[in-house]
Amino acid sequence: MKNPNGYGTIKKLSGNRRRPFVFMVSVNGKQKAMGYFATKLEAMAYQVDYNQSHGLHRLSDNKITFAELYARWLPKHIEYSSVSDSTIHGYESSYKHCVYLYDVPVAEIKYSHLQTVIDGMGSLSYASKKKVRNLLSLLFAYARKMEYTSHDFTGLIRIGKNKPVNPHQAMSKQAINRLWKLADKADVDIVLILIYTGMRTCELRNLKKTDINRRQKYIRITKSKTEAGKRIIPIASKIWSLVEARYSLQGDFLLCDESGNPYSYSRLSRLFSRVMKLIHGEKYKPHDTRHTCATLLDAVDVNDNARKMILGHARHDVTNGVYTHKNLRQLRKAIEKI
């Protein structure tokens, strides 16, 4: 992460260390370690305090730079909000696109500065631009709260229209039938489990065996990208034997490697591609399994509320979202229809 000149730097040391992150400053042309920390966030918090206490920040407190704002905001945001490691990584990736703003005082940032950041992302995806805009909105909300600025132009940022390069699609019945015929082949079971549960790939990768109730045959999703994603999914009888077979293998996760670590996204993507080649379904992507589940549920007239509960979609309607509660038995009846 780039910082303003003279602000010091944070590095991660190699090896298995209890405190792998080090904050360093330049003294007489040489880098000097000022402290070691267990996490990057602790190092960032110390960096801000160190520069402030030593009078090394170049601007007055109410004119902090964009980089200093980010360094102050992130630890506070994580402390008071429940955010996942992947979300934090997303913030860090989005921040790198804002290099144009790093040395600019927050109080002097105008709409043109913010739009320049987005325009500078060129042909990058709509989703990437949206993440950067969301980060800027969070930062300026914090800046206004702390009275670093009285302006917030983030609502004026334009990121264009969403034009999916690879729109998702549901798998055909023929493709699903071919999967069942090859169910004994390596990793085909993973694709079938995704189709008949509607899980996101990240939810399956994070799924621990302790999250599976074998007696009542359901999955409890405790880690998801949204709050609505935390839910219970009945395990359809069609895939129960597949889940049981995976459950009997070594490791704490339903899907894990030889060392007991959960599958990475890249590994799951690679095996998905291999399975798709077996059925000549190279056009399909991992997320298409969720669309397939949604399509199958819709085809058998599962009501919208039950479908959203199974898939982990938000329910904005007050009646459906608050007062209607589907029990496990009703959800199981819905999932068994497919």
C-alpha cells in the first residue's frame, strides 16, 4: 500500500512469526523498524498514532490526506462492523485504485477528483468500479462524522451501466442428467451439491462438517457474503449420499485438501471446469449452479418466499421478510420437489 511521502511503510516479514508485520520509517536514509504487530490493522493504527505523536504528518488534523483518512478509517470500521476477511481484501484492492488521491487533503477533494479515479479504471468491470465507489462513500461518511470535511460528492460519481461480459445462465436438463450419469467420477458430486442446495461457491468452501445436521439432514450457513445468506438449507434426498460420502473424508471442512485446509476459489474453479468438459458444458460458470437451483425451484412452483430463503436472497417485502416464517419441514418439501 502506497503512503504519503515520509509517512513510513508497513511490511510483512517472511516465515512463521507471531508478529509478522513491521512498521518502518526512514532515518538518515536507512529503514528503521519502529514496531512489530500481529495484524496489519494493528500496524496501521500504530502508524497513524506514531506520525501524529511525532509531528511527522504534514498537515493539520482537520486537513488529513486521503491516505491518512483510509488508515484511520479501516481499523475503526472493522472494530465496529462485522466484516469478513474477503471484504477487507476488497477494501484494500479498491484503495489501490485511488492512488491519484493519496496525497490530496480530504477537505480539498472535489467531485472531479473522485470521477477521475473511476474514469482511470478504464475498461475494468462494473463490479470493480462499484466497489471503489462504495469505499469512497464509506470513507467520506467517516470524514464528515469526524469533521475532516463538510463535503461529500460520492453520490455524484458515475460508473456507467452494468453490462455483464459473461451473463449467468441455468444449466439445461440434459446437462444435469449427464452429471448424474457421471456422479461416480471425481468432483462431479461437488457440482451436484451446488445445484441442489443453491449454495454460493464461497459458502460451500467455508462449510464445516459441524454446520451439517446429519440427523435432521440440513446445512446451516454461518458465513455468507450477505446477512440474508445466513440460513438453513434442507439437504435433498437426491444428494444425501453425496454429502455423506464427503462427510466421511478427513478434515473439518466438507471440502478440504490433503492438509485439511478448505478449497481455495481457484481450486474449486479448476475442478468445475474439468467437470464441465466431461459433459461438454464449457459455457457454464460456477455461479450458474445457483441460477440452476433457482430455475428448478421456479419450474415446480415453489413460492417466492421459500425460494429466497433457500437461496439466501434478501426479502424486502415486510410481510414476507418479517412475518412469514418457513419452518424446516416446509423448506424440505420445497427442495424435494426438484
